[in-house]
Amino acid sequence: MSDPSPLYRVGRDTFETDEIRLQKALERYNEGKGLIGGDPSRRPGGIRPLPEQFSRAFRLLGAAPEKLERLHRFLQEAPLEIEIGSGRGEFILDWAAQHPDRHFLTFEVKTKLALRIAKRAQKQGLTNLWVSDDDARYTLPRLLNPASVDVFHILFPDPWWKPKHQVRRVFTPPFIDVLALLLRPTGLLRVATDVPGYARQIQQLLESHPDFVGPLPELAERFSAATPTDRQVFCDEIGRPYEYLYFVKR
Ligand SMILES: C[S@@+](CC[C@H](N)C(=O)[O-])C[C@H]1O[C@@H](n2cnc3c(N)ncnc32)[C@H](O)[C@@H]1O
């Protein structure tokens, strides 16, 4: 079966935040407010489990204990890079193949896309990439130890335009705290976006965070061999500007 091509929309020119509504929603962040698909611990039974043939695809809740044990070992055995929102996985599949000595974990809430990545990784014989269709914001703080991540890649995150969806944004103060906690000292946060207002907001949030230093454009060179994501290819095709931001954990 051939893969459907991504249907990317150009997006808006303005980027707004309903501060009052967002603040109210964030006050309930620890109760799982804003998680995509809701708090998984409260989901009714009956959600179809991930197919068993993908030995490196998982959901934190519902994974067999042996699988979780394997995953925990994997997360500790080599420098760890994490991607949030992989889409079809063009970047991470190639980046993992280029770096067999490092371990990779990618999150994509759309199950079909996550499984597609798992399938391609299996076909390519990639043993250094695990995939999850969990909301990364739920799973990361529950799965990983502080200071255990070498690099976070967050490439073209959804802007979540609607006021009621803004709590789903990856770059909100509570989740930035999680990223800071999980990155090892001198670890790297690599971000791309084609939404100028979101870029400024991300930059402002990270610049005012005590644990981050940046932006550091000179770090781009380290990723010069990275395959562009589908969104980046789309932007290049239509001439839409985008920018990369690199921040380092103190
Ligand atoms: C705009 S797309 C970009 C995809 C890809 N990075 C690219 O540049 O082509 C953002 C992707 O992130 C996924 N996503 C959004 N929030 C997420 C989250 N909290 N955890 C995991 N995936 C998420 C969405 O399902 C979507 O596929």
C-alpha cells in the first residue's frame, strides 16, 4: 500500500495566544489537561493495542512489563536523542541510520504514522530507534530520568491555533520545565518552525528560562547532513520561510 502524501496547509500569518484561557488550562496541566486524546490513564478500555509485530513500538500504558524493561535498557545504553512530532518520520529514520552508535526515541500521536515509522525502521534493520504514539508530554516525564537526554528535536510543532487547543502546544512553561529537567547539562534542544509568531514565543520562553542558553545558530552545522522533514520540504517548495533555533541546557 502506498503512503498518502502529507496534506500540509500554508498556515496563518498571525500567531495569537489567549493568555487568560491558556493560564487557566495550564493550572490543570498536572491533571492531564490538554493531552491529545485525553489522559491515557483515564481512557476507557477497548482502545486497540499496538500490533505485536513491532518490537520497538510502544505505549507507556499497556506495554508488557518485558517490553518496558527492554525499553528502559535501550534508553540507558547509548547517548539518547528524542524527537517529538515526527510526522512520517523522514528525518528520524535517516538520522538514526546515520548514527548507529546513538539511540533514538520518536513520538507521533497519529498511530498510523507512528506504525509506519516502526514498519520502515524494521524494514531498514534499524535497531536504534523506538517509536511511540503516546502524547510525548504525558510519557516523557514518566519514562525518563532527569539529565538522561542528549538532544531533543522538535521540528515544525503544531501551532494549535484555536484558543481551546493552545494548551496542547509543546512550548508551554510546564513542558519547557520538563525538557530542561530531562536534558543532560550541555544537552541540546533543536527546534524548527515556519510560524514566525511561534518562533518568537519559543525564543522568548527559552531565553527567559534559567536553564537554557541560546539561541546558538552556530550549532546548525552539526545537523547539516540531516534529512529535511516533510514540512520543511513543503515550505521549500512553496518558498515559505522557516527558522531553526538551537538552545543548550546549562
Ligand atoms: C506539523 S506536524 C510536523 C511533522 C514533522 N515534524 C514535519 O516537520 O514534517 C506536527 C506533528 O506532531 C504530532 N504531535 C503534535 N503534538 C504531539 C505530541 N504532544 N506528542 C507526539 N506527537 C505530537 C502531530 O500529530 C503531527 O504529526
